[in-house]
Amino acid sequence: MTRRLKASERKATILAVAKVLFADKGYHGVSVDEIARRLGVSPAILYRHFPSKEALYEAVLNDIACRRESYVEAVVASEGGFEDVLRRITRIFIDSVAADPDYLRMEMQSALEGSEATRQFFENRWRPFTDLIEYHLAGHARNGGAVVDGRVASLLFQGMIREALYAKCILKSPRYRDMPVAELADRLIDLFLRAIGPAG
Amino acid sequence: MADFDLELDARGLNCPLPILRAKKSIQQLGAGQVLRIVATDPGSVKDFEAFCKQTGNELLASTQQGGEYRFDIRKPA
């Protein structure tokens, strides 16, 4: 006899299955019926927990947001310099995303779907990096150092780290097979620091 | 008289910047002195709780008013 799931367990199972489907097919590519079928329940049970597909999608995103990486420990452990903090928080982000590549797939899908709310959600995940880089470069210029455009530099950083994650976790590119994702990221950060020059 | 010794304006900054700046500000304080931080990032509430737990600084107060978060942190003696 199958044990009846508690409401909280049922909800967690729905979120896990929905995440995989949204990651594979995007928001528009998945129907409530399909999610219910995959779960082996009727759509009515699904609607009992989530009133609409949109609410379910938001709940999946919220679930990811609640597991927001904590960068506090990294900052406490660092000596407080830009390079050290950047390397430490990048490692935390990479470990967390590499452990859950469905998250990356959802980010890719949402970029194609063009929903403003989800675009904002995923952009916020990069904020710790983009803000840190822009803030540091602005301070460097204020103190008479070289002027480097922080907005452009943060895009460079975001692009290279995201591409490394795609290459390793989604495409599983044979070209980088011999290089763990953390090492790849570290070497990219070396290049990034050289690119921004003395401002790094 | 203000009930803090140094104020850090971290408004508009997102994690990890408020924590990073607080860490640097606390280094300037003497033992027993208090740093007040004003932030706007909702995530800073959890972050400063974790920060104090991990660093041994004392979180005297954590309040919210009109979209701003205030934290008073005392450097241990």
C-alpha cells in the first residue's frame, strides 16, 4: 500500500518535479496536466496546492531564492580585499549552481521566454557580483586610479562565469573535461583581473 | 547623544557589500563601541544575524522602518 504523503511532502515533491520539467521545456512548454501526469496524481490535487501554473512556477523560483547562497561566511573568512572576496563568493556560487544544473536550464529558458519578472529574478542572482565589481571600480576611480567601466566589466565577468557553468554543467564540453569547474572559474578570474588592470 | 559611535550608510548596496563594509568599519572601532548600519537590502537581516554569530560581535538591535533596515552592532570587549 502506498503511504499517503503529508501536505508538506506532497508540496516538495510537486516543486521538485515541476522544476525539472520547467528546466527542460520552459514555462510555456509545460502544462499542468503534464506535471500532474509525471507526479501520478490528478490535476485537481495539483490545483489544491497551487492555484495556477503561474503560481507553481513562482513557487519553484521562490524555492530557489530561499536557498540563496550565503556569502557572509566568505566575507568573514576573507581579508576583505576585492580579489579575495570575488574569488570566494564565485566559488560558493559555482558550487551551488553546479550541484543543481536545473537552475541553469531554467535561467536559459527564462532568457528565451522574456518574462520581465523572471528576468529580474535571475538578474538578481548576479547582483552580488555585478554590484561588488561596479562598487570596487567606482571607488578605485574616485581615488584617482584608472577609470574602468564597471557596468561593462561586470558583464564581462558574468558572461565568462556563466559560460563556464554552461560548458561544464549543461553542455559537458569535452574541451574542458580535464578541468574542474572551480579551476576553470579561478583561471577565468585571473584573466578578468588582468583585463581590468591595476584597478583589480 | 547618539547611542552609536560610527554610522555606516549601506543603502542601495546588496550582499555582500554591506557585510564587507561593516567588517571594515568594525575594524576601526575600539572594544565595546557600537556601529550602526543602515541598509535597504531585505537580505541584510539574515546576513547581519549570521555575520554577528560568526564574528562574535553583538547584534544589539535589528529594526525595520519604511524600507530601511537598521542594525546596531557592538564590538566585543
